[in-house]
Amino acid sequence: MVAVLAGVALAGVGASVVMAGSGDDKPLEGTIYERATEAALEEVGGGEVIETEVDDDGAAYGVEVRKEDGSVVEVNLDADFNVVGSEPDDDGAGDKEDGPNDD
């Protein structure tokens, strides 16, 4: 039921969700995941969530979104799900191969 509601909420901003997170980072879950991804997708105008994490780069939550043009944007949120910053992501999250600008 929760997954269905999350899908309905995200469909309203034209998004598809691939995964909550990967690697050693702790992914967001449940209501926090839903609220954070909704805020991030609204910030970038839709796209596909490819990674989420708790306590990312000084923000309470981080959400990486692949836009329709293929670019990836990292959106940082505070504990109240307000956007505190966003920037192009060059760490290769969600890429199949590492690129020249990856860390």
C-alpha cells in the first residue's frame, strides 16, 4: 500500500523511481524517502531518482536525479525537506561506466 501511494505521489511530478541508494551510503526509506524525492523532483522539474542518502554533504538528505537530457543533479535538503542546494553531480552515480570527471 505504501509503495502504491508513493508511486501515485511521484507520478504527479512526472517521475520514475529506480532505486533508493547504493554503496556504503544509507538510503532513505519510508515517508522520509517519499517526501525527499518529491521535493527533489519538484526542484529539478521531474526525472528519475537514482540515489538517495541520509546526511549527505552537510545536508539532512541528498537525492540524485537523472533528468530527461541525461544529466544528473544532486539536490540537498534540510530536515524539513526544504531545498538547501542543488548542483550537477559528477561522481558517476547511476552511470554504468566511470567518466573523466568522476572522483
